[in-house]
Amino acid sequence: MKGNHKSWDEYLSHIEFAYNRVVHKTTNISPFEVVYGFNPLTPLNLLPLPNPQEFVHKEGVTKDEFVKKVRRERERVREVSVLRRMRVGQNRRGKRVQYNTFRRNFPLFNDGFS
């Protein structure tokens, strides 16, 4: 957040998730696990594991090709991460629309002294 103290609410869900997933010293399990009996999945759990055989240097593959393959894989993971962040943002906007749909604007009352 650094100097921007007006956008703390955007990070609250991430902070809550991180706090609820960390194993606590007193219980030796996470708060999420206390309530639900298991730890939640993270985005890293949802990504398929790379095949280690694809990254092993073979005689026919140059180091340059190997590095390019690793960079392509890293870029693919970044793209998946960006898409997931976009979905979270869309969901947040949808919740705001849903909330505002049933919101009522009450008239302001004066205290009688004005």
C-alpha cells in the first residue's frame, strides 16, 4: 500500500485469505482448517504441475532453446494469474451492482433548527 491509504479495502480480501490460511502456533492448524476441516486451495494449487522431463537439458536442445521454453512457461503462468485477477474484479463489480439494486435512498431529515 505504501503511501496510498485510500485503497486498503481492495487488499482486505487477500489479507484475510492469507491470515486464515497460515498455521497458528497455538492450534498447529490454520483458522480456515479449524472451521472447515481443510485448507483452501490457492491459485498455485490450481495450476497444472509442469512435466520435469520437459525442462531437462538434452544433448539435442541448446541452452538458448531451454531458456526460451522456461520463459514461455513463466509467461503462461502470468497470463493465467492476470485472467484470475480480472475475474475477481468482475465479481466485485457484480456484487456492487447487486447491492446497489436493492439500496434505498432515505430522505435527509433536518433537526428543526435550520
